[in-house]
Amino acid sequence: MGRVFIAVWAVACALLLAPVAAPACGCNPNGVFVVAHGSSPSGVPWRWKVREMLTLDRRRQALLSFSSGEDGGGVGIVFGLPITSGLVVHGVSSGLHLPGEGEPSLAGFARRSAVRLEAEMSDGSLLGVEPQLPPSGLERRFRWLKSLTFFNTFYGYGAKPLSISAFTADGRRLGTESLQR
């Protein structure tokens, strides 16, 4: 069973990380959609992609993948659908270095109710993180996307992110995730 899961995971990641266009209409025939994108300070592109899948026992799952650069290298995470109420914020690539300039970044996703995100840095400073909403066309196709935002933020060399916290509009802390893995 373990080898089957690893094989399925590897194939799913390979399919998800392949370069694709993602129309906002949600009509992409291969089922992989870009939900957030941007570029690093030196112009290296990055993107969050999503794909919905069924497990062998017919349970729904989401595969979220963060990739950067032209080669699309990055990280991915799978979770069950619907999204549990316990998910607040998840940093999936602390310190990921992009090709070219080697810029460190912190990428992840958060509950939409988390309107402000802050990363605590190893030098004691706070790094503000701006989340992006997924395209509205995809929210109509994948209703569960209405509960998420996505982010990727860059920081200088030296200090590293230790944790990321999510806050409501009125400043109440929703949760914190440690980035020390």
C-alpha cells in the first residue's frame, strides 16, 4: 500500500508541476489550475497550482503545488476535502531558494478569515505576508477554494522565518505554525 501511494503521489506531482496555462474560467482540460502567481524581486516567476483528485476509495483530495523558475521545481502538499476547520495557516517552503539569484522565500496558504499574516524572523523582526485570492472563476468550480488564500514572500539573507501567524481583521490571532522542520 505504501509503495502504491508513493507512486501515485509521484505521478500526481509530476503532472501538477508540468507547465500549463490556467484560464480563469476553470475549463482547463488537464485539471491543473494556477491559483496565485507572481515573480521574485529579480523577475523569477512563481506560481501556486491546484488539482482535485479522488483516492482509490473515492475520497476527494486537493493537491496544492508551489513552483518557481522556468523548470517548475518546487514543493507540494495533499490534503483531504472538505477542508477541516483546523487549517489556519500552512507555510510549505520556508527558505526555498529560487534559481538564478537564489532569493529565499516563504510560501504557503491560509484560511481566508486570516486577513493578515506575519512571519516571525530569527532576528526578532516581523515580516508582513500578503495573501492572494484565487481567481473567482476557479472558486465557482472548486467551492473549497473560497476558504483559502495563497502567498509567497521574499526576504533577505541572514534572518530566517521561524513561524507564521494568522490574524483576523480586528487583530485576533487565529493560529501560528512553526516553520522549524
